[in-house]
Amino acid sequence: MANPLSNDPTVEDADDEYVASDEVAEVVDMDDEGEPMSEDEEVGDMGMEPEQEGEGAQEAVMVDDSVQGFFDHRESVFAVAIHPTEEMLVMSGGGDDKSYLWRLDNGEKMFDLGVHTDSVSAVGFSHDGQFAASGGMDGKVHVFNVATGQLAVTLEGPTDITWIDWHPKGNVLLAGSEDATTWMWSVPSGTCMAVFTGHADSVTCGQFTPDGKTVVTGSVDGTVISWNPKTAGAQLRMSSEDQRFHNAPVTSLAVHKDNLMVLTGAQDGTARLIHIGNGRILASLDNHSDSIETIGFCNTMPLAATGSVDGTISIWDITSMRLRHTLRHDDAVTKIVWHATSPFLTSVSTDRTVRLWDARTGECLKLWRGHLEAILDVAVTRDGGKIVTGSDDGTVLVFSGV
């Protein structure tokens, strides 16, 4: 469709060259590479203190390491986000069809943003924190004014929303849908700027590149597409037609700060490092035995991480294309977040624990408990001082980080 973004200064020209094609490394197959984490580095967890044996034995006591919490949700909490500048503000959304704005320092509810008619699957703040958005399984994205809690605009068009992403420099919002489309709107006007069509099944993941000049999406159909946001045209399409690429639904992706390297994860446990500038597969990063659910690049070192349903996190060196460490939870890993200013990684799992890792050594620096059921999402303040988690138990907890 026609795209008025070509006249919008938010998205800049994408003519800059960052990596020449002749500078790209050869494809490296990662099967069986690297050394796994030793047994003495593993950290076990049952989520509860063990029962005492013999006479006077007492029931297991739940351990709660949280320092604050938010308890207004009545169903699973699927998504959490921390305000980009006022880090005491948190947004959460869940299966009770509601999202909330609240304070992490005292748990005080600021605004009840309950306008969806189905589960809230995604939440997020605009780059400057002026707006907060919630995407729902009802196919709507509601955008609120953070200062007042008032509804600014409702964005409609797709079916069930699977994820949302704000433009890194302007008030432009991107959303992926189960109907195989991705939509882009201007906020607060609500003008539809583009509809990206090219996948054949649900768009499971996607984002703007850090410079805002490209959109990258992945789908259940096994494809990854990079798009020109000005024209809504596909610039690159990766699929199983290349036998080195995924042959399973794509579940997650992340874009490197160089705007050209993209790491993708799939349901069959495979990961691929690709270059969206020239379409080359730079490496096959395979160390998992089950679906990869979460993925990300380190901000301070040439490292990347993949987290899987198999309960492990793989730390990859993207310079040597080798496996550095294998980190272990006791159940499926649901989300990983790299810290903004250090090589630390926070992970959450269906084992009900939150864990802090040093990616340089593979050491688990800290483990927190507090949730009664699986943890589904996590957000971390920029300095790593506070960690916010949403769970199947209907609560959002706050933990003191590093």
C-alpha cells in the first residue's frame, strides 16, 4: 500500500553502508562447538525450602526474595515494561484483559488501563516515555498518555496482536499479528502508515532496527523478512528454500546495534546469525534440543544469547562464532534480558526463578524466588538495580538487582 512515511522525518534514509560484503565472515556451523557449563556451576532450585525430616517436620515454606509487588491482576501477567526515563514507572498486562501503570518503589497503582476485551499480550513505552501502548488478543492496540492515564488513540486493523515495538526515535508504533501481517501507525493521530504483507502465517516476532531505518519480522511460516518502512516493500526474504536456514517456525529475533546482523531462533532449537544487508548466513548456532523462545545481543561485548524450552541458555561469541557457555535453569527458559551497561544477563523460567549471570564466566551471580507459578516476562532497569517479573500466578514482583 502507499506509505506516507516517505515524507516523515522519523525514519531516515537507509543509504549508509556499515559492513562491506567482502568483510563478512564465512558461514560457520556451530554443531557440537564449545564447552558446556560444568556441574559445579549449575544452580538448582525447587522454588521452596525443603521439608524437615523426623518429628516436628513442617510443611515447605515458600521463599520470597522480592522487595515489592503489584497484585491487582486477576489472571496470568504476560507482559511487563519499565519507563525509559522515569524508571519507577512500570506497565503490566495480562489475561484479565487489563493493563496497569504503577510504581515499582511502593507498588502503588497509578492508572487502570482496562479497555481490552481479550488478553493483553504486549506492552511498551514510546522512546521518550510520553506514551504507553498495550496490544491485545482482541486485535486492538490502545495508546495512553502516561502523565494522565487517558486513552490517546485506539489502533485497529489486524487480528490478534502477538507483539508491539516502538520506533527508537519517534512516535511510530509497529505491531505483529496472527493474521500474517505487520502494521505501522503514527501516534497520536492513529494514521496507518504501512501494512507489511509477505508472510503466510502468524508473525511471531519483529522490531525496528536500532537506527529505525528497517523493520525485521519472523513468522510461523519459517521466514524472516526485512522491510523498507517507507515503501512497505520487502528488501530481503530468508526461508527454508536456502537449506542452511530454518526449517521450522521462527519464534524470536534480535537486531544487533550495527543494524545489519540479525539473530533468529526457531521452534526446532536452531539459531541463525544473518546479515540483512547482503542476505548471507554468517553462522549456524545450534546447541539446543527444543524450541528457542528468547534471544538477544550483549550491549558491551561481542556476545549473544539464546534461551530455550530445554532449560538452557547458550552464550555465543559472535566474533569467533563459538559457544562460550551453557547456562542452566531447571525448566523452560521464557525470557532473557541483557543489561544495558554490563555483560550481565537476567533470565526467567517456568521453574519460577529469576537468575543473574555473568556472561564472561558463565557464573550464576544470584538467584531469586518469589513466584508460585511460571515466570513469563521480565524487564530490568538500565543500571540493573531493579528487576520486574510477570507470572502465571497473576502477580508482578520487583527484585533488587546488582
